[in-house]
Amino acid sequence: MSRSVFLDREVEAAGPVTAGDTVELAPGVARHLAVTRIRAGEEFDLVDGAGLRLRAVLADDGAGAAEGTRVRVLSVVREERTGPELVLVQALAKGERDAQAIEAATEIGVDRVIPWQAARSIAQWPAKKEQKAHARWRSLLEAATQQSRRSRAPELEQLARGRGIAARLREDDLVLVLHEEAREHLADLLAGMPADAGAQARAHPRIVLVVGPEGGISGEEIEAFAAAGARPVLLGPTVLRASSAGPAGLVLVQAALGRWAARGESPRPAEQID
């Protein structure tokens, strides 16, 4: 079984960490460690959400996890990001389906999430509650990062509203709008892409998947996407919910990039010290 992963964004706040160091955990991370009942001598990983992975054990200095704030570092790995960056534009959806979507997308490997209050979104983030809702999404992404044993947590952007989402797109993005009335299939489009992920990253540093709300993407929003160079694509013969469309699209993209095959570009350590 793989080692448990705990996210501590401040693990290097006092400076770079090397093997043999003893580091102080943030209080919330120490509490999480205690709740999961990590035992003395049991190895686990500490990650900072930006590619740093520390293999660690509880420090044998009398401070256990319950009091614990100290762990001993066994090895240090800095995992490089591989391109292209995968971006999910997720429309707000009712019934927690948007939350389910971003959790699954994190497990699949999304790099960036943009919450989108589309014109036809039933779910809303009122201005006075937007900060709280944003914090909840961040918490979901961080929990999914730990569950999926990632060293990098997805970046979470601020909420985009209506046609304003088009302003978040870049000229060199490959923007794919998942749309049930599209004629081009996503799998066919991906089959025509360069098999080498490095070549794909040079052509399009970001691949952006757009998932609309339950009521569909409005005509004005479709026009805004088209003006930004987006392409509407179809996932398959069935209509997927907001909770599953984005993850399904990401699976196809990951497979097309070769990341889930033996030849795939899994993150490689730029530095490892034992």
C-alpha cells in the first residue's frame, strides 16, 4: 500500500529541507496526522502542493503526533511539472455535482480549476458568500490531492461569471467546450494530436476543458468561446452530468498524452537526496 500523504504548504517556510532534518508541522497538519493514527516508525509523505515530496516519520524526540508537530525527513524529492497544463472550467451545478467533478478531476490529474457561474447555472455564488464557497472548493481540492497521493495541488482561480470566462483564456490555449450538439468527437480530435506530450505542450501550453451547467451553455457564451478560438466537442453518444463530464474528458486527454501508459511521462524527480 502506498504511503499516506499530508499537505503542508508551509513545510519549507523556514528554508529548504534536506534529508535528516527535523521539521515542524503546521498545527492543522499535526492534527490531521494524529486523527489518522500514524504510529512511530510508520513512514508517510509530506507534500507542499507545488511538487515537493518529503518521505518522513515521526521525530523520536518525545513529541508524538498528538502533541506532535515534529517529523524527521528521510528523503526529499522535487517533482517536475510536465506539460501541457490541464485546465477544467467547471460551471456551478446543483446537488454538489460541481464538487464531485472537481474532486474526481483532481484524482485524474487536473492542474488548474476555474469555477464558472454561467448564465444558466442554477447554483449561484452570491457575492457575500463567494469567499466562503471558494474556500470550500480549495478544501475539496486539497483533500483530493492527499487522497490521490499527489505532490502538486491544482491551482484554484477566482469565480468567473457569464461571458467573462472568455477573458481567462489565452491565445495559445487549446480550448475544448464539451457540448452535446457538437459534431466533432473529443476522442477523434485527440487522436490527431502529436503523440509526444512535449510537442503538444509546445503547440498548446494549456488544454482547457469547459463544462457547462445543467441548463446548457447560452448562445452568447458559445459565441464568446468561439471568438476566443474554442472548439465544441462531443464526448460520446450519451449525455453526462456536470459531475462526470469533466472527469471523463480529462481521462481521454490523459490517455492521448500517454501519461497513463507505460511509455507515459510520469513526474520525474529533479532532485532526490537519501
